[in-house]
Amino acid sequence: MSSAWRAELFWLILIALITALVARLTRDLGLALSVCTLAYLGRHLFYANRLLHWLRTGKSGQLPEADGVWEEIYYLIFRVRSRNKRRKKQLLRMLDRFRTATSALPDATVVLGTRNEIQWFNESATQLLGLRKTDVGQQINNLVRSPKFSQYLGHGDQGTAIDLPSPTDGNKELEVRVVPYGDDDSHLLVARDITQLRLMERVRSDFVANVSHELRTPITVLRGYIEALVDSDEALPEHHRRILSRVEEQTTRMQNLIDGLLVLTRLESSRERISRQPIQIAELLRSVCEDAELIAEERPELELLIESPVDVCGVEQELRSAFSNLVANALKYTPVEGKVTVRWREYAGGVRLDVKDTGPGIAPEHLSRLTERFYRVNVEGCRNKSGSGLGLAIAKHVLTRHDANLEITSTLGGGSCFSCCFPESRVVRLPAPRLIAPPRDDPMNPPPGNDG
């Protein structure tokens, strides 16, 4: 038994003795019990009132005096309050360190509540978004006025980013991202200045486009002269003809490379929205496969499977370029005795094109980098190694512009499959033709021309 309960037991025994003494003197046991009970309750009410006063005044550093079980209660409450006070100080120090760290970040950071109201922001948010201390509690879309931003807050995918001009400086471009924050419906808005990044991308794109455009003319002229020499001068020695053929081959490769760079630059720099014009995919794929069969003399079997009559909307020339690159790659890396299957079908998320080959396959470490420009994988037994390394990059950019994804699966020794997955929003479903039933013969009204 603890000392507190021993003290409380002492008080009970003392009150019992006093009750017995009073009952003997007054010869009234009920009166004695009532007086002693009221005295015992008064003691507890006194300590309870002292506890209430102590909790109200908040003097956690001073422990009230008490005895018995109330001393134990006071001590336990005092220990809990002291522990909570230390925890509160620790949390405040952590919060101060967090605010100091976020204030030093160059990116704007804003904590948003459940209704997108501003709860806290750092100093960079003042410079990039124009927020002030008096804006706390205001909804962020009332201060960052942009239809694109309002639509993003209402219907944007969490974690995706959008580009917006800075409210404080129209010449600055911001990348804004809103992610979930905390256990409730709060969000964290992060905006970073990407003006220099976009400027460097435009400079790089313009440089590639200008250099490619300037090189196109001299290479075309050089290729023309080489072709003329190879075709017209039969008196050239065989050794010189072989040299000119190699020069012509490399010139053609360089011209294809320049053409690919120009196509990539046009796709990257294009700000126009993709047309919603329906494209007859079946006819497009038949044309792509026929062109591939005409170009390659020795090639594997090429099979086209149209399993769905649906079409997609977009730019036909761009999709032709993407599909042609995928089919050409499959034919290039597949042995002559192998097979390439081009399959157009529907799936749960929309419609997709699968270009599957029976080639040697690709190692897993190369799959994530296949769509990088100029990235090529050396495959043993490949008949043609003169590619530019831009075909898959062009295909990926075309599919991105059409809201589609390029999925690549491959197994060493088991072939590869390149899939163009179009969402349901790009699918065009033509209405089924309405069949009109012929009129039934009516003996009272025979059809025209029926004489009998």
C-alpha cells in the first residue's frame, strides 16, 4: 500500500473514532455519522476546489499542498503537465526549425487548408506569388488569379505540375505543384522559378533547329553530287566506287539524322493543340505495313491484326511517323526467320497498338532509357546498325502530344513489345449502321409493279 493510501486510511480511522466519541457523548449515532460524513466530504471538496484553482491559473511550476490520496493526484497531474510542457517546447523548436529551413528554400511553399485557404507560407512565396501576412486565411485561387490554376486546384491530379506566369512578374515562369499534406485534407503548394530552365530549353531547341536547318542544304547538295558520280561515271575504278558508296551511305545517314532532329524540334516547340480530327487507323496501319514491306528486301514475316473497328483523333502525319518508327525498329531487330505482329485492339483503358517481335530482346537496364535521343542498344545479329537513335524519341513525343503512353516490355531471348496506349478520350467510335427492315407484304396494298 502506498503512503498516500495509508494516509487516507488514517483519516478514515480518525473519523471513525471521532464518530464513535460523538455518538457516545450525544447518545445519537445518526447525528454523529452525519457530522463526520460532512466533515470528510468538506475535506475532499476543499482539495477539489484547490485542484480546480490550480488548473485554471496554470501555475504548473507550483505543486499545491495536500495529503492523502489528493497528494498523489496532485503529483500525477503535475507530472503529466510537466511532460506535456516539455513536449510542447520540443514541438515548437521543431516547428521553428522547419519554418527556418523552408524560409531558406528558394521555392515558394504554402500550406493550404481543406478549402484551399492559406495557413502558412515562406518568404519565397512573397517574392514569387506576391503573398502577404494579411493573406493568411484567404483562398489561394483568389490571390493567384489564373483560370488554369483554378481548374488545376479543382480537378488536377495530385502530384502533377503546371506552368504559370508569376503574379508578381509576368516575365517569370513558375512550375506549380500541389501535393497532399498531413492526415487531413490539407495540401502543400510548391512553386519554383523555371524561367532560366525554360530559357535554356528554348536556346537548345533553337540551336538544334538552326544547326540542323543550316546543315540540311549543304548535305543535300553533297549527296546529289555523290549520287551523280556513282551513277554517271562508269569509268571509275571499283575501289573508288566503293569509297563513293560508303560516302553516300554516311551522307544519307547524316541527312536522316538532321531530318529526325528537325522533327523532334518541331514536336517539342509546338504549342498548338492536337486536332480532334478522326483518323482511320486501319487504313493507316495497312499503309505503314505496305511501306515497310517495300523498303526491306529480306525481312521477317509481317502480320497485321485489326481486332477493333474504333479509331482515334489526332494528327495523321504524326501518328504515321510514330507507327512507322516502331514497325521499322521491329523489322530491323528481328531475324529473317522471325515474325513481327502489328495488333490494333481495345483494352480496359481505351485502345492500343502492339508491335511485337521475336527478336533477341532487350536487357532490363536499357528499357528506361530507350526513348532518350541518340540512345542505342547494340544487339548481336542486327542486320542494320545505321539507325539515328531518334525513332523512339520521336514516337514518345508524338504519343505524349496525343495523350497516349509508350509501354515497352522485353525479355532477353523472347522478343520485345512496344505498345501505344491511347486513352478513352481519344477514341472515336462510329455509330453502327442502322438496318431498315423491308416492308412486309400487305395483301390489301401490294407493292408497285406487282400485277398479280
